[in-house]
Amino acid sequence: MNNRTFEQRLEILADSAKYDVSCSSSGSNRRGTPGGVGSTAVAGICHTWTADGRCISLLKILLTNACIYDCAYCVNRRSNDIPRAAFTPAEVVRLTMDFYRRNYIEGLFLSTGVTRSADHTMEQLIAVVRKLRDEERFNGYVHLKIVPGADPLLVAEAGRYADRVSVNIELPTRQSLALLAPDKPRESVIAPMRQVSGLIASAREERKKSRKAPQFAPAGQSTQLIVGATPESDREIVTLAEGLYRRLDMRRVYYSAFVPGSSDRRLPALPTPPLLREHRLYQADWLLRFYGFAAHELLDEDRPNLDMRFDPKSDWAVRHLDLFPVEVNSVEYEVLLRVPGIGVRSAQRIVAARRHARLGEAELKRLGVVLKRARYFLTAGGRYLGGIRLDGATLVARLLAPERRPARLDQLELFPATPDASALTGEL
């Protein structure tokens, strides 16, 4: 395994890490070590985004892709015939510092397959980040994986060095985890999540008393769910995510469409990864986190799966037409957030702007409202903006209709139209 050149191992281990999508760097502001290098607070080989929208680069890599576990959904499972490679902790430290000094990266996302045991593997991960912090005096961002089943003392040590930690829950239910990942009991995943949540809360309380108190995973914890490998409904997935946010103060839940390719009979024979379903789940997740929705409002026993035709907020609004239209110049902020086409930023702008002037259609467009969707749910100064009767079938047809663009005879359309900006900014 280690007979390969350094470059070959780097290629294998970087490629093996691409299936772990839970790498965001928002929320950390580590106090720098005098004379050290790196910072979590400056802008900056995967790209991720901070809480204020800056794009930074992380070295995203596995310590090893060898694994003693045989999880059916995992490309690095024991029974899969793939090239194997491993780095030593010292090699990962050297690679990270070399890349940082060349301005390739601003931080490290480090995960791994499990070798020998959970404790041994966790010790190897901690050896990397300890050497980075204590010997190299590296102040940059570090996201470290927690190995399910690792000793609680090791989990606590990991959080003292890393900015963010994560344990991948992988599958929505205990039954599915037992079927596809029998080596990972559900409790071995949930227990470190609970421990990390408690340690983060304790560290925050201590820092309220003294800013010199040590931090613990200041960027919080995240997790990942695989979508489509098991038969759970979207309702089960969204309800689970809501519980993780509320009970464990999870910073992010990431969703990863199952990539078919294994001949394992326990796995579904999907023609392609369910990428649209993954996208809709992210939209629903956004509504839970920022728009004041609850899981039971989006999905219930009669409607257990998200509508793939349009976004979850539009779907909710169509099912609650008795609440619309609302007057944009007077309705509460919380209600504005429930209007399709109005996102958090545009709702804040509306509330600020209407203190000084009455808002009409032109003003709403300038404030960033996606009127293609929002007009059917709003009045402005008492005037309904939709132009149609609020009828479920008619409204659905309008929402699904492609946006009409004025013909341009003087310009060839050499490139396809850019996607709706709302899909990129979260303005649902």
C-alpha cells in the first residue's frame, strides 16, 4: 500500500475523500498563536464557504482509504477492489504546511478509513492536528472526522484541536444502518454527537465567564446523510435533521445522493444518483434552519415525500392558499419569509425599505425578490400582483412554466441561460 509514490498516494486519497460532502468552514474564529501561521478569519483542494459568503480552499484528504468495515454504500469498504493508500500523520502535516505556504489552501479537511480499531484510527487523526497546532503553530481551519466508537477521551481531545468535528450518521434509521453498515451500531454514531454537543455548550458557557477559556470545536459539528440507498421517506429524513438541529445543536446536516455502482443485493438498482432529491432536501433543510418552518409543516403522513416539480416553499404555499395573498407593506417579517421568491435577505430589505416608502412591483424587483414566484402571493398597496385568480391548478401551471425571455434579434445566444439566482443564494 505504501509502495506507491507520494504523488500516487495523494491522488488516491484525495479522490477517495470526494464522497464526504460535509466540509464547510463557517463559524470559526480561532485565536492565533503568536508567531504562528494561518488564520480561520481570512479568505482561504476543495472549495467551501464561510458564514459571510467567502470562498476558501481546503486540502480535503483521507489519512487512509483502507478500512476494516464493509459498509455496503461506501466506496472504501473492505470488500471493494480499489487501489489502497495511506499517509503517516507526519506526511499529512508536511503536505498541509507545504500547500499552505504556497497559498494553495487555507485549511485542512481530514477524514479516514478505519484501521485496526476506532481508537487507533482516532489517535492517528489527533496526531496530525496536534502536530499542526503545537509544533507547526498552524492557526488555520481544521475539520476533523470523529471515528464512531472511539473512546470519549479521544473525542474530547479532537475537539480541543479542531475547529469543526463531524460524525457521519450516514443512514436515517437504526434498521438501515444495521442492514448496510452492521459494523457501526447506531449508538456508536449518536454517542459522540451527544458528547460533542455537551462539550461545545460547556465551552461556550466557560467563555462567557472568561475569554481566555479554551475553545472546543468553535465551528460546531456537522454530519452527513446518504439519500436513496435505503427506502426511508423524505419525511423521515427531514424530521431526523430537525431533531439533530434542535437537540444536538448541529451546525449543518449534509445530504449526499447515493451513487450506484455496487453489485450488493442490499442496495437499490438506481439508474443514476438521485441528485434532484438531494437538492430538494437541501432546500427543505434551508427552510428548517432559516425560514421558521417545522418538519411537520413540509411533510406529513399523507405527503411523505417532497414534490420534485418545485421547491418545498412553493409546494407549501400552494397547499395553503387560504393564507395568501399578503400585503408586502405591512405583513410581519416571519410571514414574508413564507412567501415563495422572498428569501432572508430580500425580506430584511423589504422591512427596512418600507419604513421610508410604499413598495410596489418595481421596488420589490430592485430589492431582490424573485417576482416570477412571489407575485402570485403578494399585494402591494392593495393591488394584487399575480394577475390570476388564486387557484391551485392554475397557479401550479404558472409556477412550473418556463420564464419567458424577450427575443433578441441582434444577439446570438452562444451560451445557455444562467440558472435562477435564487438557486444559488438560497432565496426560496
